[in-house]
Amino acid sequence: MLTLSSAIAGFIAVALGAFGAHALQDGFSPQAVGWWQTATQYLFANAVAGLAIGLSGRDGAWNTAGLFMVSGAGLFALTLYAMALGAPRFLGAVTPIGGLVMLTGWGLAVASSFRA
């Protein structure tokens, strides 16, 4: 599950990053372009981390950490992508929840490192 979800997140990050680089330059505010870039960077970084954990064969807390990283990045990025495309700004209140889920994943990875 982790490897698949990480690979899908990586695919989406590359596809939307390319879309943003070519389609968002004209007619979008600098803030919207910034949201798009931030979403892509966080989604891609956490997808790579999740993929590395998934391919390492570790399970238990490590697998949970990867799932938190990828799902948190997905929520974080989704809200930023949506706002960049004109969705209501109240979604910005949801963005930090994705960030907290990502941080939980990274915290679990730190804790798991001490047990390894």
C-alpha cells in the first residue's frame, strides 16, 4: 500500500509540477503560482520518502510513518492546488492539518530510527 500510494503521489507531483511550469505562468497571481510550487515540492519530497520506506521492506512504525507522510502531503498539496485554481480560501484552514499529518509521519520516522 505504501509503495503504491507513494508512486502515485510521485506521479501526480511530476505531472502537476510540469503543468504548473507551463500552464500557470500567464493569468495566475504570483501567490497562486507560489502555492502550486509549494504543493508540488512537498508532495514530491514526501512521495520519495514514502517510496524509500516502502522499498526498504520495513514494516510496523516505519510503514505507518510513510503512510502519514504521503497522506499528509496529499492533503496539504490538494488544498494548495485547489486554492491556486480558485477554490475558496477557507481551504487554507485545512492545509495545516495536512502539515501536521506530515510532521507526525516524520516524527514516527525519527522515533523508529532509535529502535532500528
